[in-house]
Amino acid sequence: MRLPAFMIEDAVARALEEDLGAAGDITTAACIPADAMSRAVLSARRAGVIAGVELAIAAFRLVDKDIEVRVEKGDGARVAAKDVVMRVDGPSRGILSAERVALNFLGRLSGVATQTALYVAAAAGTRAKIVCTRKTTPLLRAFEKYAVRCGGGANHRFGLYDAVMIKDNHIAAAGGIAEAMKAAKAAVGHMTAIEIEVDTLEGMEEALEHGARIILLDNMSLDDLRLAVALNKGRAVLEASGGVTLDSVKAIAATGVDIISAGAITHSAPSLDLGLDFLD
């Protein structure tokens, strides 16, 4: 699934505006002749999974339409240190002025994809899907969720608008699991998914009694997760969540849950180290 072009252009244009400001790149303007041309390579400096290539291309082309970009490693590609991701040719000033914005987007999203791929690999051989959460960088959620898919993961809801997610505070405010489930079913159409969060096996059983088809098991022990899977008997999709780390995800996946949601694949993913080097 590709990101819409208008969304890419809007985000990149705002990032360039932030970086270039009202005066533009005064260092490059002072040091580099207007007619200078250059060739450069954008390479990985450590192993990872690439995501965000289209945003990097947009950064170069929005600064100068005469910049030519040739992609060597597209989104979803695995790279080793020193692998060339793209080759960039054209006006030197434009390449220099777009460099940081291009690297920021590509490094950030490739970091998310790389982190996701590690979690997916840890859960390999089980039924569990690795999904992201809403714990994303403000205004970059669509891009970071796209990066999760590049890393082999899947997406949870995109926002408050596309699925009902009844959490502990909703249950408390509504007066209980039964009341929250009844109200949610009455309020939304048949096409809208309803998920409810529980933190005990008793809560899960009550949710099942009231027709829950997606249940989030919050911060449960491995023993309780295994019991939940056994008690569920395939009636609902079970999602394990809460403090999931790269060290714990394999054991959680082995309990038999269907989904593992991990905020860490977005909010704690380190950027992938990438660099742009001029050849001439």
C-alpha cells in the first residue's frame, strides 16, 4: 500500500518550510555556485529495513525539480551497512538544501520498519501478528504506520474515528463492562469494530458473555494469557498488550494470542543511520 501523493507532499513541504525558513539555505547560497552540479549517494550506515523513500524523493524534488533520484533499495527492502539506497544527481544547491529533510524522514521511518521487523522475527512460528498503536509522533502517524507495514507488521486503528476501543477508563465511566458494551453496540453501525480491554480473566469472561469479538488482554501474566486462550475457545480475537518489549514478545506470542500490540515499535524506535555523500 502506497501513501497518497498529496499527503507526502504536504508533510515534506512543511518540513522544508521549517528548515529553510524565510531566508533559505544561507550556507549553501554563500558557498556553492548557482550552476554547480553534483552526484551523490544516500547509503545505509548500519543494517535495517527501508521505509520512506517517497518522502525523501519529494524533499529533493520540491527543492529543485531538476534533481534526479534513482532508487536502489525501495520501501521494505533489507539493507546492510554501506548499501546504496538511492543515487541523487543534479544542482548542488538543491541537493544540499534538501539533504537533512530527506534523511530525517527516511531515517525515522526506516527506524520504525527496522524495529518492527525485529519484533516480527521474534514472533515467527506463532499465530501472533505484531501491530502498532496510536503512540506515534504527532502528525506523522500515517507515515509511521506505513513504516510498520514495511517492516512486516500490521496496523491497529489509525485514530479515535475508525474503531471503538473500550478501555479501563471508559468502563469505569460507563458503569461496567456490560454497560459499556451495550452502549457501544447501540451507538455504532455493524461495520464498526468494537474492542474491549480487560485485565483479568473474570473480565474477559464477562466481555465474552456480552458478545465481545475482540478483546485486549492488558498487562496479563504469561500464565493468564495461556488460560485466556484456553477459555476463549476461538470465540474472540485476543490481543495481548502492555509493556511488550523485544525481550518479552517471543514468550507472549507463544501463549497463542492472535495479536500483540507494541507501542515501542513506533515511540521507541531509533532512527536508522543513513548518510548522503557527494561523489563530486
